[in-house]
Amino acid sequence: MGQELVLYGYWRSSAAYRVRIALNLKGLPYESEAVHLVNQGGEQHLPDFQALNPQELVPCLIDNGQVFTQSMAIMEYLDETHPEPPLLPSDAAGRARVRALSQVIACDLHPLGNLRVLQYLTSQLGVDDATKGVWSRHWISLGLQAMESMLTGNVATGRFCHGDTPTMADACLVPQVYNAVRWKLPMDGYPTIQRIHDACQSLVAFQRAVPEAQADAPAPV
Amino acid sequence: MGQELVLYGYWRSSAAYRVRIALNLKGLPYESEAVHLVNQGGEQHLPDFQALNPQELVPCLIDNGQVFTQSMAIMEYLDETHPEPPLLPSDAAGRARVRALSQVIACDLHPLGNLRVLQYLTSQLGVDDATKGVWSRHWISLGLQAMESMLTGNVATGRFCHGDTPTMADACLVPQVYNAVRWKLPMDGYPTIQRIHDACQSLVAFQRAVPEAQADAPAPV
């Protein structure tokens, strides 16, 4: 039997990291294709990849030859085609909450710290590295503050973002915390996020998805 | 019978505009609450609104006292609670495509031109108005180019983004085109987007959702 699912990703991409978590939570085996993202000359801009995803962004999932893009759309697709264990609760209000928590990260927070945006800040606006750090920490802290309020102020929050089993919201949260730590944002202002993050990291599905565990990650020095 | 649905929005907010389209497509009556978004002193930062949405962003939908945030999560919620007419196709691959098209706009394009980001460019990075225009047009054109490729290169594209009835993707596309025109981006490079936009604008549901038709829009001069 051939490998049906192929994930085009990059070890450090938050969006690819989300999909790895979702695939692992579902127990779905997949083949990884690394797309080495770098400024201008990155593999995301090669014609072969551009043909798969005109946005020239990872992740991109191939399921039996069909191409799927956008991490949240991919996770919803996996949830519809492989319902167990679910990545969304069964009630409409709960599903809306999990989607909103995911979108706080995927729409309002993560895009502002994306590689291509940081690259634009440098090349077009002449922003130096220190100021890029301030920019990144500003948007990450704003998003995580909102997330922390939404989590602490709601009885639906459990061991994970919504109840006691991981959902799409956790698959978005953990890569964002990874990213926050990378930008040296102090995490002590977000106790609920930290607690949920730690609960996630105790699961093999999350452990196997970490950037450093990927084949295309650089060897530790 | 009291009004069940209350939409907190702002006439020119793209994200609120999306939800107005979705509500109109569903034929759902709703009450509008205007949240006047301005720099620093905007009503989105008032404690009463912050209690509804810790993100201090519109839109925010109240359904029988329950609060829902994030425009795409709200549209999915409306689609689950009021299935007819559907905002998503019935097959998993089609649903993934509509969600991905929506997310190209809602995740990768729109957040970069949001009020709070433009405000940061001015106040923290000293960017002038002309350069902010270049910034906005850069991200809008990049997103619309990807969208145009995804639409023209796919047989599932019909009179609308996906098939011959409007979906969530159209509800995201039309406000983004409005925004592009506001930033004076020439639209002639996007013939498929323009054609779909015009098809949408022929529908009353879209006409009634335009910013200038909202009660909080300034009177024409």
C-alpha cells in the first residue's frame, strides 16, 4: 500500500507544525517533503512547488493526489475525513469557540511574524534586527494576552484549550508558544497557556511534531 | 419575539462586512451595534466591549446571550445553526477549498492591513502615509494574485468562488476587493476576481452589506 498522505512543510514553520500535530493526533502516517524556506531563494518559490501552492507557502498536504493548503483548512479536512479522535467538539458553540481560539493565532497573531513579513520589514523599511524583535514580541504578546483571557475566563477550558482532549486550538497554540520562546518573550504572564502547553507536550503526538524532531531540522551543535 | 442576533461591527471593517454578508445570505435578521474603531481612543478598547471580546476587535456576534468572535468562526457557526442556504459545499474536498480560499484572505492578507498594524507602522516605525500605501498594496496584491491563480486554475470555480452559489469564500473576497479599491490598487490584473466580485454585487445580500449602507457610515458629502 503506497503512502497516501504527503505533507510539504518546513521544520520551523508554525503552520506546518500545526498540521503535524493534527496528523499525529489522528494517528495518520504521512510522508514528509521538506521545503527549505529562506529569503528570496527559498524552495517555496520554485516552479514545482508554486504549481502545488500558488501562495508559495507551507504547509501543503497531498491526499491521494489532491492538493490542500492553509493549515486550518487542512485540519478541518482531516477531521472530516478521519473523524476519530475529533479535533473539534460536537456542539456548534463549542466548535465556534475552538475555531475562534485557533483564529486568534492563525489570523491575527502568526501572519505578522511570518518570514516574508520580517523580510519586508528589513528590505523595504530598513528595520534592524532589534526592532524586528520588538515587533514580533509586540504582536505575539497581544495575541497571547487575548488568548489567556479567553481561556481563563471560560468554564469550557479544561486540561486543554477546550475540555480534556486536545483540539485544533491546541494544535495552533503549541507552535505559537514555540515561536514566542524563540523570540524570547517571557511566558510568565500566561499561566493558563503555559499549563495547557505543558499538558500538550506530555503527549507523544505533540512530542513527535516538534520542529527539532523533523528530518530537515539542522543537527544540534 | 425579541431580536436574537446582535452584531457588533464597524461599517468599514472587512471582517464585520464578511459576517453581514453571511447573515444576509442566510436571510437572518440582526441588530447592529456600531463600535467606532479609531486609533488609541477607539470604542473597541472600552471596558464594556473588552468584556465581550478580549481581543478588542470586531466583529462580535451575540446569539441569545452567547458571544462569538472571529469572522470565519462566526460564519461557520451560522452555517451549522442555520444550514440553508449553505455557505460551504457538502463534500470534504470542496469544503477544504472554500476554507483555504477564505483563509488566504483572512489569515495571510487582511491582518497585515488591519488598523492596529498600520497604526504601529506610523507610531513605532515612523512610516509615512505613502509608504503605508505601498505596504498595503504589496500584501493585497500578493494575496489577490494567489487567489486569482487558485480560482482560474480550478474547474470548481463557477459563477462564484466555488460553484454557482455564494460561499464563505465570496463573503471574504468581496470585502477584500473593497479594501483593495480603497487603497487604490489597480484591479485589472485580477479578471476572475473582478468577475466573481461583480456577480456577488448583483445580489441583494451583498448590496445590503456594503459599508456605505450601514447606519454608522458617515453621510456622503
